[in-house]
Amino acid sequence: MNIKRYPYMNDQEVTILDSLLNELQPRTCLEWGSGGSTLYFPVTHKESIMSWTSLEHDKNWYELVKTERPSPNVTLIYQDFPEYLTLPNGKFDFILVDGRQRLACLQAIKDRELLAKGGIVVLHDSGRLRYRPGFDLFDHWEEISPSSNPTPDGGLEDQGLVKFWND
């Protein structure tokens, strides 16, 4: 099995994140949940991204991503729970929350003060109601991609991106 070198997001979300990363020009990035985004964003924005740290809790998925040979500016870390929520240390200009335990990841960002001044956090699949309590952890938030898209059968998908930042 190979991982596509493109985020597991819809094209609109990828375009929005590309624009956001172009505007922000982050030097240090943290990602909870590795995959196509780990293989895509650090390469696409290599002029600004000095380091992209990706945390993964699933050992098999971690090994699969590792075999795809991420960019040299990527540090891929496997860590099971609860350590998954306690790594790494430092301040990050951009944090993408797209893995397991997303609400706990948002809480860890706040508790451990991982967000650099002027930095942003992006939550993927923000339409899931169980993530709403995390919105109150930051000074500001903005929906940057619709959180619910109609499906062919008339249902709704829990997609979307929300951007968080502090004063």
C-alpha cells in the first residue's frame, strides 16, 4: 500500500491551506496525524518551512508514511497514547490538528503553550460537534472552509477547517 503525496482533504481545503501557508510563511510546524499532508505541505512550502514535526499514534501507519521518505525538513515521530499528547516541546508558527484525540490535542496546545506569537492552529474536520469545546481554548477562531458539505445521498459530511489564534 502506498500513501498518496497529497492531503486526505478535499481540494478546496488544500487550496485554502496552501494560501494560508503562503501568507503565514511559517518556519516551524507541528502536525498531529501524519499522512498525505506530511508528504505534501513541507515540500510545497519548502522555501519557508524549516521544520515540520509530525506526530503519529498508529505504528503501522507511521511505518507506511516513513517508507514514503518524507522531505528532509520533516521529523516523523511515532508515539502511542498518552505520550502522543506530550510531544514535542517548543513553539510552533503553524499547527495542524488532523489526527486522533483532536480535542485533547487542542487542549495540549493551550496547556503547553505550543503556539508561537503570531502563529495559528488549524483544525481539520472541524464540523464534528465533539470538537466544539476546543473552540473556547483560543482567543479567536474563524471558519475558513465550510464545515458541512452535502453528500449525494442527502446527508452531510463533517469536513471543514477552522483557524485559531491568540492575541
